[in-house]
Amino acid sequence: METNRIQINRWFDRHLHLRDGEMLKTVLPCTLAQRPTGALIMPNLVPPITTIERAVAYKKRIQALIPDGCDFNPCMSVYLTDNTDPEEVKRGYEEGVWVAAKLYMADINGKGGTTNSEGAVRNLRNLNKVFATMEKIGMPLLGHFEVAEKNVDPYDREVRSLKRDLKPLLKSFPELQVVAEHVTDGRMADFVAEANYKIFATVTAHHLLFSRNALYDGGMNPINYCRPILKREKHQLKLRKYVTSGNPRFGAGTDSAPHPREEKEKCCGCAAGVFPVNSAALYAIVFDEENKHEHMNGFMSQNFLHLYGIRPSKEFMTIKRQPSIIPKMVGSVHVFKGGETLEWTVED
């Protein structure tokens, strides 16, 4: 029987880029319209959020733009570098400044593999004291597990990092709570689902809806270019299987990553990241197509929120089967699937 309404607890976005300045003002209302209770805010600004002082200031800038009566909680994260002080990480966590640490990988020359990841971590062994501290205090690590070396095929960078970085890390720190961010490779998803460690994963709507064919639809399509890059259909299908199965190790993280139009439309050096303005409805498409409506609440609103010290919301929201047109642009930002009509929408 067709389901026309999906009711879930108000959800929490486990991976969100809000940027800063005018871009923050432009994109924040789109997030709030999807009725999340809050989000894990990514720290890859310029300069990155590497200190308590910067994290406090950034959170205040976000909160200043949240309308009165809107209970959206921006949860902050700290950007790890080779020189991160474990005592600073511990103090920020214990004082409630941030709830997690974010790991971006860089190559030996400090060149990162995604937006504003220059100066990120070149060698995980440089952070052994940080990881030991995090393991002891129960602070989660959010990992962008892709190697950044240019000689590695972009479609293999996630699985290469799984072997080179993630598995040795978990073996060295078996009690460390780790979230593999925006998982795209079916082999990484298999590991998350089956490993005997405290390992979890966020998955985006765009990696569930699209395979790498979307990069070449009608010619090269930079609007759909993101990192990690879209993979073969077999990986997309593997993600859909785990996400809609009710497996509690997988949760919603939109990786909403806006860029100005001129950065997305570059013929060379196109910015990586997509900007979904209706993520709850996009996820609903997947659960509806797989006929797994009953598992959407866990994925969106419950799974592994305890890592961030968050309890599932007692409020509810409804996503209903009602056509809605996605805007092509929000300000100067291209919208994911912009101009298309969605079958689902978030009820006011």
C-alpha cells in the first residue's frame, strides 16, 4: 500500500557546512526550513576552527542569525592539524565548546583533497596523543577518509584511506568512537556495517540518489561534483541497502556544501560540493523507492546521536507526498536538483 506521509522525530543533521559571512546568511534559512533540531557544523573555514576562541566566536555568529523561537542547536567541531594540542581538544570538549573533532587528510606537501583542507593532517601518527586523549574522554572523531595524493585514482581514494588510515587507527585506539563521514564506497560501507569497533557513518542524500553518471549527464555537469566523488552504481546501491535496512551505524549527514556560482561553474578548478535545500524530502525519496519507510526515523533522528551528547527529539515532523518545485538558485548558489519537481515535501 502506498505511503503518503512519513512521520519522524525532528531530525539532526550530522554533517553541515554553513560557511560564514554573507554565505552563512544566505544558506542558514534553507537548513532551518527542513526543521532539524540542530546540526554538526563543519570547521573548514578560512582560517579553520582550530581553537576554542574561534569556535566560540563562530557559534555566536550562527546563533545571531537564528530567528527567535527557533530551537536550532549548532554543535561545533574542531579542525585537526599536525600540531593540534590534545589539552586544547580536551578542554574544549569538557567545556562544551565542541562535541567532536574533524579530520581532513592532506598529502605530504600539505595539499588537501577537499574544500579548505590545506594544512590538514599529513600523517595520523602526529596525532596519536590527540587520539589517545579523545579515546579516554569519549570524544568522537569525524573522519573525511580520503587520501589526498594526486597519484591515487579519485574513485579509489576512500577505499585506499580505509586500508591505510582507518583500519590502523581503530586497531591502535579500539575504544575511539569514529564517524566515517559522507561514505560513498560500498567497501567502506561494508566495513562500517561489519567491523567490531565503535565505527559509524554519515551518508548524504546525493550519494543515495545519484551514481557517477550524474557527473556527465548532458555533458560535464559541475553542479553534481562533490568530494568524495560520486561512485559507480554498485556502490550507490550498496549504500541504499544499508541506509534503508535499519542498521543503526548509519545516519543522515547532508554534507550541504554551498559555493558561489562562479566557483561551481569554473571550467578548470570547479569547487567540490553540492547544496541541497530540501534534504529531508530527498531522503524520503530513497526510503519510499526502497519501500522502507519504517526505517527512516532511525536513520534521520536516532542513530548514534549519543556520540554527540544528543537525545532524540520528542517533537515530531511530517514529510508528505506532495509535489514541490526545487529552486534553481538560492542567492548566488546552485541548488542540487534545482528546477526539478520533488514528490515529497516537509510539512509546515
